[in-house]
Amino acid sequence: MRYKFDISASVIVVESELEGVNVSEIIKMVLDTGATYTMLPWKIARVLGLKPEVSERSIDIITASGVESVPLVNLKSIRIFDKKVSNIDVVIHDLPAKSYVDGLIGLNFLRNFNLYINFKEGYFELGAKDKKFRART
């Protein structure tokens, strides 16, 4: 299945359904092949019933202001369109206020699928790992 995106936009934004502790939330996230982990802001983590402030796990991330240690928590699931990943680790860190999205979809989500992005025509395909994409010209 093909998912359209705005070719004039600087990022690919998708609506994502997040399942937390007894609650779900739909937010706008950026597909970010440069992010190792999926990232959520503190306020969304709290809405989902997560408690990042007491997490015993953390990782270092590189930001514009330097290296920061951020909490790593487990989310029940993330769904983009019809593709779902359960039991996924996410980092909790606020994006800049002017980013206009709530989070980033990182490689720890995307690695569960084959991803084909057609920038010229403005669509991407997210298929099962065993799905082969035909070369298009």
C-alpha cells in the first residue's frame, strides 16, 4: 500500500497511534531514518501513563546543544497506518517548539519493515520484511 506525502515539505509526517498504559493517543510524527530510536516528548509520555522520570534506563543522544542523557522507556505499541510494532523502546526528549510535530519515528520501528520512499512522486511504502519492492523507473 502506498502512503502519500507532501513533496514540498521538509519532512515526511505521519499520524501514529501510540498505545501506552491503558490509553491510546494519535500524534503527528516524522519518519526519521537518522534517528536510532523513536522519540516522544515528555507531555505525550505522561498522557500515555509512562513514567520516564523514574526509568532505570537511559541513553546518550546528540542534540544541537550537545550530548544529553535521556530516559528510555517501553511503549506497548506504535501503529502507522496498518503497520504495528509492539513492545518498543522509545526515548523521551522534547523537540524544539517550532518543529510542529510531536515525535520522531526512528529506526527501531522502521527496521521491522521494508521501506521504499519515492521522493519524486511523493509516496512511501512500508511492507513486511520479506516483501520485495520492484525497481521503478
